[in-house]
Amino acid sequence: MKHVFFVTCPKNIEDLLAQELVALGLEKQRLAPAGAWVSGTLEQAYRACLWSRLANRIILDLGAVDARDADTLYAGIRSLPWSDHLDVRGRFRVHFTGRNDAFRNTAFGAQRVKDGIVDCLRDDSGQRPDVDLRNPDLSIHVRLQHDRAHVGIDLAGDSLHRRGYRTESGEAPMKENLAAAMLYRMDWPTLAAAGGDLVDPLCGSGTILVEAALMATDAAPGLLREAFGFERWKGHDDAVWQSLKQEAQERRRAGRQGNRSRFWGFDQDKNVIATAWRNIERAGVRDIVHVERQVLADFQKPGHADNGLMLTNPPYGERLSERAALDSLYLKLGQVAREQLPGWRLGVLTSVPELGHAIGLRCDKRYRLFNGKLPVQLLAFEISDEKSVRPRVADDPSQPPAPRIAQPARAEMFANRMRKNLKTLGSWARKQGIECYRLYDADMPEYALAVDCYADWLHVQEYAAPKSIDERAARERLAEALAVLPDVTGIPAERIVCKQRRRQAGTRQYEKQATTAHELDVTEGDCRLRVNLRDYLDTGLFLDHRPVRRWIHENAAGKRFLNLFCYTGAATVQAANGGALSSLSVDMSKTYLDWTQSNLRLNRLDLKRHRVERADCLKWLDAPAQETFDLIFLDPPTFSNSARMEDVLDVQRDHVALVDNAMRRLAPGGVLIFSNNYRRFKLDPALETRYRVTDITSQTIDRDFARNPKIHVCWRFEWP
């Protein structure tokens, strides 16, 4: 009698699974995501349970039932002949996958299936079975697809990738059927039949070695398992099962006698080598598999085989900073492969395919796989002089990636957005005579960047991706943006500066990131300002404060100006060029006070009238007032714990004292502009009882920052 089965497997090996199942006698019906539908006899299904190296579960299909809502699912389940499969005194469990409008919670779906089964059996006998999640007699699998639920019996019981030889916790995460898929992709069975050897120079707990040895010796992986789900199923045919097991044992004995391959594994970690030995022992292949502690640099060809396979799964590196260290590992892996194993094949499983360039061999094929939920690629190489190329290390993740378009359609969407912004913002900036402006600010979630124009230069800041976003994907999109920008803007790649903007503690945003002495003079209104696009996280000019500086320029004539936390003095230059009688710029950084003086000189301003003072602004404001000012700009950082400061500054906590102390220096009729960029900032209402306070934030956000209205907050303070 023929049945229909759904066989599950890891994603992207469905074709291999179908080939394997057909070779085991089953008939292919169709592929599905992470599985294949096949038909065949119960004996053929048993054979697949015993011999499949790729499958997770083999599910005997009982049919599909209506699952538009909970009641129809329950009724459909209850209508199935459960007494043919489960004793009324038996134990069962339900595995429910999929969602629709009626079943948003898989636990709820499993509960309704359980109710239908229990009530069906209770109707027939007056007794009910028990639910047992750990040791059931029957495992029931329900796959919800749209409004239909496919119901089946899991003949495996537990995932078939669990062969039984890996029993210890803390082992490498690679599953046995992924290792088997890698071996099939690299055509290991053909190499083994020809007497080739297998080497894993980074073997970890030995999964690849054991799976390769089981293939080479024609050992059924299911022989190592203690139990299968069908063994307590009421439809089980034990005579057929025992016959298949006996056949498999005979084939294993013959396979061991005919095997000419040897298996060698190395790892620098003595603990995983000890684990590997125990796995090898439990798999029964200790006489043909050898592992030992050895660093990759000491690798020499073991054995005497003229052909074979080096297959390995190097560390991935969870973060970009760790992946940078993998370049040398891949360089060394390629070196030892080329020197020690000419004529062999090499397979490398990696989550960072660019690292394959460091191996120094032309990649013949790339197979997309999944290690759990992590997308990976198996890179396949032939080790020969003809395939040798110059090794290239992957991009340094601390540096911008090389411009490259991975997905043209996605990159074109970014290009279209940039064209639109150039047409609107670019036109607005030209009409306003604005040379430095924000052209793009994470308009598209896929491209979390800020792109600023500085005359004929672009300054690109990549916002650090949240932990939920894969860093490789973020880096790929940054590479696409860098490839698109020159064509769209007409600014050559050598005039595009890229940085990553991370959340900074203290005054790290003011600290030097590099030393290139890359300075550029730009225009803002009638002022010249010096910026540095490369050496610091910020450029020396906060573009969002352009309207504030413009207002200062328009209202500074004949006034004494005070610039607190002055940074590079751009506001001071605007005040001075606007006709301020005098100015004082205060900051604790010598670097930025020197920069302020450079900006003043650039505009030919008198440094005697426009002074700078190096001081901790908190301490300076606490001191008795020596002079008063008609116009004050107070723009403190959100937080600062610089070693040069005696106190820690927290703008939310300290802003009342800052404003009060600054107002002590404000002359009658004067104006204090208070601003900060803390997104959750709340102005203390007590200040409004002492001063005339006007929220002018909306007036200080120009069109290029309209998408980001929380870029800063700003108030005007005056005496009542």
C-alpha cells in the first residue's frame, strides 16, 4: 500500500533531499520550502528513517482539514480515524506550525488539535489518552498553510539529525545533516569510493569527520539511534523494520571492509579534541578517524592519499570587529591547502563569503545553506596551480566597505530617493545660497545613513545598526550607497568621506578618530568656516544649527556675545561678522579653541576683540560674574564626563543651574539662546516662573532637517 509523506530538512537542501529519497525507493511528488513531498510504501519510509542523512522528520500524511477557525479545525481533527494510530491508554504530543488569522499562537492551535484527538478516542471507548511531551507513543505533526492544516504522524519522533553519537552539551552548533549536505555538495561519496582521504583542519567536535566516515563505510546513520517515533505507533510493522535493520548492519560490515579512506581532524582547543574523540568512539569509527590538537600553521598533509577533500567550518565571528581577525585564518587556510594538498578539493563553510578571497583559489561553486537560522555559504575550490589567484583580504570592518551593488533593484530605489532629494533639497539650498546641508537622513530604513553636502564633498555617516539587524546586511547596503552616490550626485568617490556614527560617551565625539590633516573651507552666509571631514566624528560644523547661527548673525550688531561650550566657534564667527562689538568663546578643549581662533582668522577678525578662554564651563559659570553680555548662546552636550572637567555634566539634570548661571551674565534687554540635542529633554517648568521663555525649536529647524524634528530643542530666554 502506498502512502504520502512530507519529509522535512534544513532550508536550501531540498533538491539533495529529494535525490536521496528517490535513491531510497520513494517517488518524488514536489518540493516545498524546507522539505519534499514523496510517496511510497511503509517499508520505504522506514528505510528513509534509517538511511536519510539529510532529513529532519518523515511525516506520514493523514490528510488536510479545514482550519478557517478553531471550531472547523477541531471538527476536522476529530473526524480522523485516531483509533487506527493510537491506543486509548496511550500518550501523544502535538507539534503545530504555521499561522493564519484564526491561529496567531501555535500553542492555541496545538490545544485545539489535542482536544479533537482526545474527544475522538473518548467517543469510541469512553477513555482518553494522555499528553506527554517528553516520551510519547505517538508524535503528531500539524502544518498550517493558509486555511488548510496538513495532519500527519511523525515517524521519526525526534529529529533525524540527532544520530546518537553527539550527546554532550556545549558542542559546535553544526547539525549532523548540515555536515552531510556539505559532504554531498562536495561529492564526497565519489571521492571516498576512489579511496580519497578527508581532512578537517578546524574540526571542533568532529561532526564533519564522523559524517564522512559513516558515508564512506556505508553505515546507516539511523543505526546509532535508540528509538524512532513509529515503534509505538499502532500501524507499525516490526517484522519489516527488523529486516531493514539487519540489512543495514550487514551493509555496514561490508562497507567497513571495503573502505580505503582515512579521516584526519585537527583543532587547537584541547577540550574540543577530547569531545571529538568521545563522539568518534560513540559513532564506532575510532579505527579510521584520528584527531589531535594542532594549530593550523603547523598543518602537514597526513596519510598518503593522492586525492581527497579538505572540508571545514571555520569560526564565523559574531561581530564585524571579530571578523577582521579572520582574514589571517583564511589566508593561512589557503596557504596550507595549496602547499600541502595539491590535487585535492577544498570546501569552506562561512557566513562571510568575502573572506573566501583570502584563500587564494578561484571559487568553483557557491552553495547557499543555513546553519540553524544563520545564512551561510559553502565555498568549493579545486586545489591546483591553475586555480590559484592572488589572495585578497576582505574589507576591514573598521573602514568603509568597497563600493559594490549586491541587489540592483534595491540600490536603484536608493538612487531614486537621492535624485528626488537633489531635485528638492538641492534646489532649495541653491536658492537659499546654502553650501552645506543635509541631503539624506535615513529616509529609507534599509539605508540608515546621513549624507551631508559640504560644497563639492559628501560626508556620509552610517548610523550603527541595532543588534536585531545583521551587520553584514547593513555593511552590504552601505557598500551599495557608496556605489550609487557618485553617479547620482556627480561627486567623485574620492570626495566622499564615510564614517560610522556610534553612540558616544563623554566627549568622544570631539576626540580625534584619525590624523589626515584633511581640512576644507566652506561658506555659510558671508562667513568662511573650516571643517575637517575625516579626522573627527563630527566635522566642526553642526548643520542643524544653521538657522540659529543665522539668527545670531542678524541680531548681533553692536552687542557683546558669549558662546558657551563653543566647539569650533562657528556661532562666534557669525556674531562677529554680524557686527558684534566683542565676543568671548569658552570651551575646555584646546583643540577646539585653536579651531575657533583659526575660524576667526579665516574671516580676518580681531582676536583681541573676539577672545577665547579655556575653561570648564560648569566651573566658569559657577564663578562670580566678571562681565555681562547682550547675547548668549548656550549649547551644552547631552552628557560629559571628560577628565578635564571637575564635575559630570548631565544636561537634563543640570540645565536649570546652567541656565540660571548663564542668565546672571545676561545684561538687561539681552537674549539667551539655550539649545541641546537630547531627544527626551524636558525643560524644567520652574524656569518659566523666573524668565520669559519662548520655545523656538520649530523656527530653528531648516528644510533639510524637517524629517528629523527632534535633532535639537531650542528656547529663547529673556528677563521679564
